[in-house]
Amino acid sequence: MKRRTFLGSLSASAFLVGTSSFSLGQAAVKRLTMQPLLDARSAGQVRLEALKGQTGFVGSSGTNTWGFNQPFLGPTLRMPTGRSTQVDVYNSLDETISVHWHGLLVPGVVDGGPHQPIAPGKTWSPELAITQPAATAWYHSHAHGATARQVQLGLAGVLQIDDGQDDARGLPSEYGVDDLTLVLQDRRFTRGGDFDLSPSMPDRMMGFLGDTILINGQVGSSAVVPKGLVRLRLLNGSNARIYTLALSDDRPMHLVATDSGYLDKPIQLSKLLISPGERFEVLVDFSNERDVTLTSEHNPNIGMMGGMMGGQRQQSGRFTVLPFTVDTTLPVRITKLPDDLGGTRPNGNAANANWRRLSLDMPMGMGMMFGRSDSMFSINGDAFAMDRINFRVTQGAFERWTVSADMMMHPFHVHGAKFQVLSENGRAPRPQNTGWKDTVLVNGAVDLLIRFDQPAPANAPYMYHCHILEHEDAGMMGQFTVG
């Protein structure tokens, strides 16, 4: 069954997701702030505490939230490459969590997946020996079956791998001034002001979509920037929403880094597609002093359904993600686009690589409605099981993975490795996918070339999964060892 047939066959009355108007424009404009910066480059250690809190998002009602070291989300962690960082994670919540270092190339025993649970009242203390190039990664809970809800509540944050060379590259690097770390999320709220955490059948099928955009955990904020080049470190931390980003006056974005590090030189883009789990770094030129708005088209997975949803017309057109205001009194550091970023774009040969084919499989027909065991989310027909290793990989080997998805688009993430996108649907990858990646949006089929350098034993395997978190929780995940 192909995706349009599948989606079109679902009852229109069942699909109520994403039907209310985005509320971003209704809030009073306020200045966007960055998450606190927790810099481990000197001390070599950081401490995180998962805790409960309350956060004011909309109206006067406080929302019950979770976070690391604060009520919602976590601090931006800055860790050096070439040295180890000691991390202590204390869980003061009343349920088990984990902390996965999404994008770090570290052994499976410290990867933070579902095999490293942190029980209430316990501390997990991994040592992260980071040797990979500078990049923007992130961290989030990865407790099996609870990832979607725990991330919605706030257990996520950004992790910057730093090599101290950004000034030499000619890149903006002043945190919160010309180097902005932006976490993109969407949420729905109950009438009482809490997060709506009751997934409907459409939420479970398509992934959770909110009607309110949060940037760094803030609603209705505007970023204030200097008159010059500004770096935007973009993380899609949403459960399921895919953003197609563009600037309202059609000025270009210059891509300088993908998930796993810098490119060799900037790539000019007019639009940037970013799916859950992906990170991109772009430069935007504000030297003309004109304010501009970062916008997005609506989630393309919902667009596949066409027509009407729940008796209301499907959302179309663009919506506001984040307005930018230029403050000419701010110091301007960078005015020239760098020619050489010092990074690389992969150019591997898959001719002798072991070839695996992975199919991202969704429930069929009415089985999803009634939770039948033969209608589960799966990969190659196998729903995730904690006690099953799906395959084994030789350490140091290259593998070619062909990942396909027929019914809708799925962001696909591999733990403990970075990869080259060889092709998308048999064609050359889009320019934004020509750098090193660890997450890629599968819209049909992608070919990946992956090298596995880090070990992962049977008691601490790596995951591969859809990063629509409701799909991951429902079984669209597998695990593998490296040794």
C-alpha cells in the first residue's frame, strides 16, 4: 500500500491533529533568551539533575514541566574535543529516565540509550571521551516506551562540541549575541494550561503535532541580533514536526555545518528542510539592518493526506517560527562570509561495503485503531524488543544501508556513528545532505555509507530508529552490536 492510498483511506473524522491556528502571533513580543551555558572546557565535568518545575508559556497559568537543572529543557553543554568530560546525571523525578548523547561518537556503554536507565534517586556517571570534530549535538531522554512523553515534558538540551577554532574560521562565536542556539519545538496546551499529553490515534499514527511553536522553551519571542553575520544553530527538537525553513524576505541562508560537523565551504540555500533530531548551522546576513522572520511551511507529512481533516480545512501556507530584530547598537564581529570552513564532505566508496536493507514499516488499516499485535510499528517487520539484537557489525567496517519508507516521511537516526548520504531515491543527495550526518529524512529511499568505529557490546547496543518519537516508542527501532 503506497503512502497516498494509505493516508487517504484513513477516516477524515479521525484526524484532528494540527487543526487549530498557530498562536505564536497572539503573544506579546519579548526578547528571546538562550538557555544557560554550562561550559565544561576548563573544569572537565558537568552535573545535570532531572527535576520537575513549572513554566509560564501562555496566559497566566503555569505549566507542569520537566527539565535538567531548571524547570524546562536543559542548559547548553559545551564540551571540548580531544579530552574527556565527566558527567553526573541525578534523577530526582519519580520515574526512570535515560540521557542519550545524540550525535556523540562514544562507546555503547555511555551512549545513554534504553540500556542505561537512571532510576529515581539514582545517579549515572559516564565519562565522555570526545574525539570527533566540532559539531552541534544534543541530549534527551531515551527511556523505552516513554521517550515521546518525557521529551515533551522537557528532558532535552543542546550539546556543543568545541575545538576552539571558530575565530580562526571566521565564524560568529559569541554565545547569545551573534551565535544563537535555537531549539525548535511545538506543543499543544489543555484549557488548564498544561501540556496536552493525551495522544490520540492520529498522534500515534502520524506523530505528535502541536499548535504552538516554542523556541528555546519560549512562546512569542523575538531574537535581537547585531548588524552583521549571525550564526543560527538549529535543532529540531519536536516529536514529529518537519519544518521547511525560509526567511520572509527571501534572503539566503548559508549552510556551514550539518549534524556531525563543518562543511568545507558554505552552501547557499533559499529553503532548509529540517526533521526531528537533525541539526544544521547557517549564517544569515543582517547588514542591511532590516528585520526579518524565519518562517516554515506546514508539516509535509500532514500535507500528504490532502483535502479536509476533521471537518476543518487542512492548514496551508507559511507560519512564523521566529522574528528577528536588528539592534544597531550591538557590536558587530563578523561581516564577511568565510571561504574555507576547514571541514570535509564525505566521499566514500560503497563498492565493498556490506549491504543491509531496512524498511520502516507502519501499521495497516484498522489494526492500528484496535492495537492489534500484527499491526505494530517495526523495521523489517520486527518491532523493537529490549532482549533482541537485530544484527552485529564488525568494528572498523563500512556498511551500506538502504533505508526505505513507503507510507510517509520518517527521520532516521543511527547511534554511535556518522554517515554519508550516497543518494536519495537514486539521485544525488540534496545539498543540505552532502555533509556528515547522523539523522536523515527518508522520503522514499536513501542510501547511506556508515563506518562503525566505536564498540557496543550486547548489554549496551546501539539503536537505529525513526526519530518521530511516537513511532520509536511504538516499535520502529532496532539495535545492533559493534565489535
